[in-house]
Amino acid sequence: MKCGLCGSMMRATTTNLPFKVSETTIVILKELPVFQCENCSEYLLDDSVLKRVDEILEKVDTAAELEVIKYAA
């Protein structure tokens, strides 16, 4: 797969990504599987991963300011 920004190759890897779920709550998903560009670090989420991320974020307690969750498919 090629990067849509710079045209370099993208590789499968895992990373930690933050998601803002409300005005006061940020969730960091750890070990999230992504495709990341070897050149510019742009990343893409597979549709199945994005669906699971949505499910995880829907269950977050927005009373917390920061929550760290390990991704599990």
C-alpha cells in the first residue's frame, strides 16, 4: 500500500494514538494496529480496526480527563 500524501510505502505496525471524546476527556489507545508511512509517518486504520475503536470509545467514562486503554480486537 502506498501513502496518499507522499507516495512512499506503508507498513503494518502498532502505535499509541490519542482520541478526544469530549471537551474534557482524552483516551489513549495503546498497541493500535495501523498502516504507517515509512517516510512521512502518516497512518491509516483498517475499517475493522476503526469499527472496534468506535465501539471502545462509545463505552468511555467521560467523567475522567485521561484514560489509557489497551486495544484488543
